[in-house]
Amino acid sequence: MKRILFFSITAMLVFGTVVGQSNQKSSKMSRTAEEYTFELSDKVSRQSVTFTNRYGIALAGDLYVPKASESKKLPALAISGPFGAVKEQASGLYANQMAERGFVVLAFDPSYTGESGGEPRHVASPDINTEDFSAAIDFLGLQENVNREKVGIIGICGFGGFALNATAVDKRVKAVATTSMYDMSRVNAKGYFDSTTQEERTQMLEQMSQQRWIDAENGTPTLSGAGLPNEINGDEPEFVQGYFDYYKTDRGFHPRSINSNSSWTVITPISLMNMPIMSYIKEISPRPILIIAGENAHSKYFSEDAYEAASEPKELMIIPGKVHTDLYDQLDVIPFDKLDTFFSENL
């Protein structure tokens, strides 16, 4: 039986793994754990904070506040993602930019990731990662400088799907935006472009079921080992090259990031494969949704399908010529002014 490996960047199901060869492009990884992948704005203050979700897991975040807030009660945003990233990467960059525009913003590490708690490490859950957003809303609503009636969410990559799921169930969230969205339940359950057959799905579940015996005997979960290589040769799919250029070079590398250094546990996909997160997307209405994706992103179909499934008010914004990872950190690509307008009008 062919072994099916799980690609750690998005838990997207792929057959085989990325193997390095000669004449490769090598990664450059020099950032320390205390460093961020972006410069903090001189108009923004940043404070390390902790808060706890309803499962008792302590979450670590950075609270970004505009310096010129003059003690006013401000609208607030919770941000997380991409899937396998940490707050020192894209979510922090987004928070920095949105705080410049007048929002109190919490960028946080999800459960089992980065500086947040939870054991074992490198695990994801559709329920717990959805709850992480609601716990972030709890925290924001308790801040004296936050207007708890004006709170929204931004989800990046896989946390775009969790952001929509959280907004559907948590009516305190007044507006939600996603960028380069992934539906992690769908891609694990059905594969890329829903290409997984029933036989392949059964084989994957059989393998992970048997893996649980191995993990139980060892007393610790096994990592998939299917993460990004430290070198690529340029023949890989575009999305692999894009992830490499972000996570494995000084552009976006961070030592605490799963995608920069490691991989998910082998059995991480089990709950994702069994628990769809888009079932109640229509219940976000009448609160507005903004969905943003790159025209050439391999993940664009997730955004398009989420847009079709959602009820009004909703908006789909496609960025011409751009790919999935362009919306992680490219300041001339990410439509921050559009995000500012969207949340200013709807919170």
C-alpha cells in the first residue's frame, strides 16, 4: 500500500515528499526566537499578553495599540495564521499595520503552537483552533481601551477557515475578513481540489489509526517528517517554492514556526478529516464577510467556494497576478486600506 505523507505547511494531502537534489536553492535561517519578521511601527506599541481558552490552554499573544489613541475606546481585531506560523510572522505584520490605522489588535499563537500552551506540540484541531479565536475575543472585550461592541477577526491561510467558523458561532464578532484562505477540514478530508478518492481516504484513516498504537506504545506522538526541505531545486510546484521562500529564508523564517523548522504530528489530520468547519457559514449573515485571495494562488478555490456558500453581505476581492504567499507579507500587495475601510464601516 502506498504510503501517504502529509505536507506540513497546510496539512494538504500530497503523495510522497519534497526531495532535495543538486544545484539547489538553500535556505538562510538566521533569525532568533526574540526577533520578528517585520519592523514595529513607531506609531504603534506592542505588549506581550496571555489569555486562556475554554479548554484551559494558555495562549500567548502580542497586543498592538496605536500610540495616538488618547485613551479612547477603539475598535479591535483578533488575528491568527497562517497555519503552522507564529505571531512573529504574518499575523503580527497584519496587526502592526491595522494598529497603525487605529485598531487595537491581538495577534496570537494558536494552541499547541509557538509560545502558547498545550501538549503535545504541533497538533491542530478544528474545534480548539476555532475556540482560540473566541478566547481572543474574550480577552479583547476585557481591555479598557476596547469597545467590545466593535470587534472583528482576520484569519490568514488555514486560520481563515477557522475565523469563518468562529464568526458563525460567536455572535460578538461583528465582521470577518480572510486572506489566502484554506479550509483545513476540506483539504484534509478530500485532498487538493477534492481529488482524494474514497479508497485513498480509507487508506489514510487506516494508516493513522494504526499510527495511534505506535504513538501509544512510545508515549509520544510521531511527527510526520513531511515538512519543507532546507533546499529546493526549482522544479517543485509553485506553492512549494512560495512556502520555501517565505518560511525557509530570512524573509519569513522564525525558529518557533512549525513550517520553518518541523512538521505536524502524523495523526493531526484525523479530526480535521472528520469535522467540517464550513457547515454553518451562512449563519455569519447579516454580519459582513470580506474574502481576499491572489489571482494565481493555488488556494483561490477555497476563497471562491466560501464566497459562494456564504450569505450576504459578502465581498470577494481577487488580487491580480498574485499567489498565496504574496498575501503573507508583501506590503504593496496586501490591501490594508481595503481592510481598514471594511472594518471601519462595519464594526
